[in-house]
Amino acid sequence: MFRFDALYVDGVREIKSGIKQLLDEKYSDVFPSDKKSKILIKPNLNSNMNALTGNTTDLRVVAAVIEFLQDRGYKDITIGEGTNSGYYRSNISVIERLRYDELGLYYGIMVKDFNYSDTVPVSFERGVKAGVAKECVEADFLINMPKIKTHFEAGMTVCLKNLIGCLVGQQNKKKAHGALSDNIVNLNMAVKPHLHIVDGVIAMEGLGPTRGTPLRAGVIFVGDDPFIVDLMCARFASFPYQKVGPLAAAKRRGIIKDEHLQFVNDFPLEHIHRFKPPTAGPLATFIHSPKRQKYFLAIRQTPLFNYLCSTEIGGKLLYLAGLRQDVFIRDEMQWGGLSLKKEKCTDCGICARYCPIEIGLPHALDKAEGMDSEWQERCVHCLYCFSVCPKSAIEFHGTQGFMEEQIRQYGEIIKKMVK
Ligand code: SF4
Ligand code: SF4
């Protein structure tokens, strides 16, 4: 029968202890017995918006899984993701901006951008062949770690859609859009993660995947069947599964059966949310209707359109029209350290709950005396602590770069959400 569990968690301690306990008690038999096995963790790193915006997989959840694996003696662990093609086309490393490279260094594991991987072919609709990263097919154990978020094209994106990031580069990702829902199902028939660990600690509602609102949902779902997990996420979000493209396609194709629906309906979910739907603006809705989308896709493939996309003004116009979800700001953040404004700090402990590597906040910052202090060597520079502090007691030194826009859009929302 299906294996599925829900963990209700919030701070980093709960996340790490909850994941360790659950995997030990209920999933230890699914992991390979050979400790030299190649383990691949596939988060959702859709854009450079950090986990607190609801967009990408939380470093705390991935850190918890790495610590579990390392405690069990696994040596060959890689984090891999084919990040959003718009960023990679603009020569922006989403992996670096989200600090996954530093998390990898901290734990001594590899981090790989699948946009530069060798490919293995998978079959899409109408005879199209697309290339997935070889690592996804060759891993001995693949852990899919998506985020729960609404998505204006697919309805919701969780386990099934997260595998789009296994496609190599823009040229292969584009091929999925010819028949997106069916191709997502096809991808899941070809690449089959052994385990799904879903980050819903901070989810996204509204106009996802990148223009929605973060929602502190406080949940991690674990299961071995992506259709069950995604159906459960739809129920958790009060979203009719028929409105989630890949789930509707899987039901139509007979992959989702009555026993799937029965299991999901009978599961005792402790909390149910009512996510705001991803309602796009009038132009995006007009263009993305099933009848017209193929014409837009054809235009999107032309060299002129690609050129316009690569210009700053073209990108801004598409963003304002709602036809592009991201703005590709090229300025990187320049890190100059963090310090604590003691007079503002109330010792509320919120920052400590968000530090993925549990550096001992806020007092670690109080002891900081320049770049060589011990905490600064461990810090992965994620700025989670800075973003959540309700009193703005953590001071950032340096230049915010692309983070400035993220803080402008989400700073106040995040501070209110975590209180
Ligand atoms: S969140 Fe801010 S106010 Fe609260 S303990 Fe941390 S630094 Fe102090
Ligand atoms: S101290 Fe702050 S910036 Fe550094 S790892 Fe912890 S949360 Fe991230």
C-alpha cells in the first residue's frame, strides 16, 4: 500500500529532529544498504528567491536530510538541480544566490547544476525526445525535495512538476511546454525518485511560482508515490486536484486510480489550508489559454523573441505584462558580515529558528569581531536571520545586490509571517 506521512514543524530544531525520527522509524528500509551508494537530492531551485518567499526549497529542510544521511554513513551525496533557464541564460547562478553551494561546502558534499549535464533521452508527447540529466537516471537513490506552491500554468507545483528541473538547459525544458501536463507525467514515468520529501514549512499561495505570497504552512510531507503526495498537497491547499494539470492528466491516463483518491481522502490530515489560487493578469490569462498557448510557444522559440528577452527593457516589459515571472537582476550580493544591534534585540529567538546550520543566534553575532570569528566561517550567508528579525536588530554589512529587490517585495511580509 502507499507510504505517506505528514510532519508538522516550524523551527530548524524541530525540522531536523522530526525528519531524522521519521526517516529512522518509518523509511529506513527504503535507503540502500551500501553506504557508498550515489545519493542525489533534487530540491526546487526555481529562481533566486529564497525559501522564505515561498519559492524555493528551504535550506533547513535540505540540511536536515543531509545530516540524516551523513549520520547513517552515506558518503556520496550530491545536491543537483537544473535551475530556471532564464537565469542560466542570463549567466546568473541560482545555486550560488540561494547559497546551496555554501551549504554543500559546509557539509562537504557536491552541488551540481544540471543545465550543464550530459543527457539521457526521455519520450514526450508527439514523438518529441528531451534530454534529462544523466545524474538523475544514474543515481542509486534519488530524493525529490520540492516546495509546495501554486503555479499559474500547472495549478500547483510539488513532486511531479519538480522533475522539470531534471531537464538539461532551456532547449530541453522548452520541449516540455508543448503539452506541459502530459509531459510532466511522462517525465515521472522515466525518472522515478525513490523518496519524496516535500517542503511546506513556508509554502507559496497566489500567483506562483514567483509572484505569489509566502504562507507559513508548517508541514513536511514524506512519501514514496509522487501522485499520492501531490494529491495530498492539493487536499492540504483545498485545491481541486482536477485543476492541477499533471494530476488531471494522470487521472485521465488511468495512472491515478480510485485507490489513490480513497487513500488521500481517508488520510487524517491535521491541518488544511485554503491557498489563494494563482490568478494571472488578463494578458497572461488570454495568451496561456489552451487554444492560444501553442501560438505563443511558437513565438517564444523565435530568435527575435529570444533576443528581446535577453535585453533589460524587453525583460521588464514582459514582467510588467505578466508574461514573465522573474526579473533577472545581474548585481550579486557583496557580503561584508552581520552584526547585532544589541539595543534593538529582544532575545525573542526567532532568528535561531531560521538558521540552517544553527550557528547560535543571536548571541553568536554579539561576539563577532570581524570576518575571522568562528561563526563567520560556518555561516552560509543565506540572510534568513536578517530577513526574519522583527526588530531589524541584525545588521547586514555589504551590498545587497539582487537581494535588494527581494527585500523590497517580501521583507515586511516575511517579518509579519514569522512572528
Ligand atoms: S530575531 Fe532579532 S530580536 Fe529576535 S533574538 Fe534574533 S536578533 Fe534578537
Ligand atoms: S547566521 Fe544568518 S546568514 Fe548565516 S547561516 Fe545562519 S541564518 Fe544564514
